[in-house]
Amino acid sequence: MGSPPPRRRGRFAGEATTDRGKGRSALGALAGVGRFAGANRAQSTTLEYTLALAVASLVVTGLFVAAGDFVTQQRTEVVRTELGVVGQQLAGDVVAADRLVRAGASTQTVAVNASLPPSIAGSHYNVAVTHAGSEQWLNLSTTNPSVSVAIRIETETPVAAGAVSGGDVSVVYDPSGPHLEVRG
């Protein structure tokens, strides 16, 4: 009869020759490559799309939560720092009023005006003068976020306990006490 069919290379490197021209690889059938060689069986593009959206949503949600916590922490630190700065300014004004009272032995009126910001980082704050034993303190606090800062004030003239809102305040000498007062 005639000569055998020519040997041809398969589609993939290392694949055996074709099986008598029927288009199937001798090793391909054994390796699971055949009629369904390029098919994505049991997968749906809708399912892949839905899973991709779910994963992307989780990642974005996680980023928003992490960024939100970071911003809240930064805002709290800014408020704490600014309350400290405002407290130091007011403590300096109280000490200045004390020096003026001591400099004029028969002083009847002393008033030191302090122009403080009405709010810090969008939060209103309060200033309270408190006493702990012989120590006098300025306590500055906000409610949103809940932050409080205490500044010790050292004066020879006593400072009356009281509270005012942030903004323009005055440190006034009351000779009837005799004491200093922080007034709003």
C-alpha cells in the first residue's frame, strides 16, 4: 500500500503527533485537553463581576473606616494642642493682671482683656478656674471631641473659681475680695 502519513508537530510544545489526521492529540486526550480545551467550564461572567464588585466594595469600605479613624484622631490632637495654646495665653494674662495688682498697692481697678478664639477646630470650648488645695488651675474643655486640658496658674493674688465660654474674656481685679476673676 502506500507510505504512512507524515508526522506533524502538535499545537503545543511537547505535544505528540496527531492521531491519523483526526485532529486529536494522543497526549491531549489523556491530559484533559480535547474538545473543551479553551472553555471556562462552571464559571459565569456575571458571577465573576459580582465577586469583583464585592471585593472592591470591601476594600473601599476598609479604606474609608481607616481614614475616618485617622482623621478623628488627628482632629482630637489638634483640639488638644490648640486648647493648650489658648490656655497658656490666658494663664499669661492672669499672671500679668496679678503683677499689675501687686505693682500698685492701692489699685482699685485692673482689667486685662484677652481676645481668644470663640471655637477651636469647629468646637466651642469652656474655661473654668478651679482650685486643688493651694494650686489654681485653668481647665479648658470641649465636648465634641471630648478633650480637656489643665494649665496651672501661679499668682499671689487669689483667682476666684468660675467658668466662662471661649471667646473674648477679661481678667478683672475685685478689690472687695481681694481676688482676680475671669469673666466672659
